[in-house]
Amino acid sequence: MATQSSPPELPDPESLADTFRVYEVDATADDGVRYYGEPVTESEQVIHRIAPAFRQRGYRVALKKEMGEWVLVVRERSLGVDGIPWLNVGLAVLTLASTLYAGTRWYGLSVLEDPTALLQAWPFAAAALGILTIHEFGHYVMSRYHEVEASLPYFLPFPNVLGTLGAVISMNDHIPDRRALFDIGVAGPLAGLVATVIVTAIGVTLPPVEVTRGIVTNIELGYPLLLRGIAALMGEQLEYADPRLLPNPVVIGGWVGAFVTFLNLLPVGQLDGAHVARSLFGDRLSLVQLAVPIALFVLAGYLVAFEGGRAAGLWAFWGLLALVFGRLGSATPLDETPIGTGRWAVGLVTFVLGMLCFVPVPLVITM
């Protein structure tokens, strides 16, 4: 008969005395083992000073203040997937459905006239979801490599012309050092960029589609330098003299990948760009986070002044989001040892590639 392994031994409360003086331990709480006491040092420093000892034994710890009383909540870390992640699966199925429906619009098909049209839109759905999946699993693989507890991807369905708002993973764990934070942060954009290049290269070789109805006939896409460069290298085009012709929807999937990559590389809050920038610049990230919303608002103002306001609302909205994300804080590693020159070079190249995914007017709906 199989025996259940016991959890690893917790650190002795007395070993924490120089950082957190423990008065009582409750090992029966529903949310983990609770250490009641008071910080000996600044409360902001408590986690950084004691978390490594817990992490080495397979635990993560959080400091809270409840009813005027300080408590350390200790939970056992889990790097695997327990059971079937039904929420992840459900969101993935919904996102598949929403991207298939969005694809029918780019192909000029009508689900009302022919329900099987949903299946005919699979190339767009495969392109868009493939890039998002590879992006998020880049994060997930590096999280597992550095033994950081992370969820499987949560896909975000949305009934717009793209069918999705992207995907995210959740990290409920301490980041051990700057190297781990960098690797986890940079892996997603780089993996997604590789997928974007492949998808776009395939898409530009496929025939354009003729669309004469639906909202996509009123959409103008701006193509970033990355996609234009791929098309030029392949000897193909992205724009046609006939307004009824659109690039093959697989190219639109590549456009989604490039746009998502640029937004994710904005160095604010919990976005990938903030993880990479925090690894490179340390606490100076706060200055970078101040510059991002200013730059986005300036861009919106420029578009109002010189481009008739096209896409100005989009960048003003993201400027507001950047302000909010910056206030919510960013990931902080336990060990602040600077990363090496190799990772510095990769980080700078990643931001350059991110700028190649930028276009001032990415999408405009005309009337």
C-alpha cells in the first residue's frame, strides 16, 4: 500500500528571532501554517530576510496584518499540476471558439448562413492561439526550470475581431534571484517572437482573401517593421491596390503576435518588460515606469495633432493602464545580485525586437 509523504520540516521559529519574533504557531489553519508575532526589522524587509530559508525547505511565506496583529502565513510549494485544471481548460476552449468566430470575419464567412464556416477559420485560430501558447509556455518552462511555482496559461476569450485578449500565467511564489526573474520574463516574448516570425512567413505566402462584407472591411491595420521585413524577405506584399483584398488571415495571426509582444514588453507592473527591466536596472525600474505612461500620452497627443487622432484613444488608454500597473508594483527577487553581461545583451536585443513590433497606428476602424 502506498504511503503519503509528510511535508518537509519547517524552520525553527527561534531561528527567525532576529527578523520576526514568533509568539504563537497555528499548524491547523486552512490557509497554511500561521506564525503570529511581530517584525523585529522593517516589515518590508521581513520576507526578503526569511523567505530563502523557507524556500529551501519547499515553502513560500507571506506577511500579513490582521486585526492589528502580524502573521506569517506559510504554505508548501507545489511545482506540479494537481488534477485537471478545469478553469484553464474551460478558458482555452472558450478562446478557441472566440478566435474561430473572429477568423470567420477575416475570411468573409457567415456563421449564420453556414455554421460549418467556424471550422473553415481554423488557420487564423491556429496562428493566433499557437503564438500565444508558445509565448506563455516559454514563461512556464523557465518557471519550472528555476523551481518557481506557476500556473498553466489562462487564455482570455473576447468577442472582438481578434477573438482574444491574450493569455497569462500566475506565479504565486518568491523569485529567487535576478537571473530567474530575467529568464522567466524574457522567455515568453522571445518564444512568441520566434512563433510570430514563422507564422508570418507562412502567412505571406498564402493567397489573400477577398472580403466584401462585415466589420473587417472597415478595419485598417498598420504593419510593424518586423512583419514588413518578413514580407519583403519573402518577396510578398501586405497591402493591395484592391480594397476588397486582405492579407491571408494567418498573417493577421502574426500581427496579433507582434502586437501582443510589444504590449507585453512595456516595462511596467507585472508585464514581461518590467520583469526584464527589473532584472537589468534593479530599483531604478521605478524611474522607467514613470517614463512609460508619459511616452504613451505624448504619442497619443502626437496622433491627435498630426494624424487626425487615429489610434490616439488606444495609446491614451494604455497610458492610463501603465499608470495603474506601475502603482500595483512589480516582481522583486530575493537575491539582488546583478545579472551577467550575457543576459544584459539578450535583454537589450529583446527590447530592440519589441520596438520592431511597434507601429504608431496599429488598428483603425473606419466608417
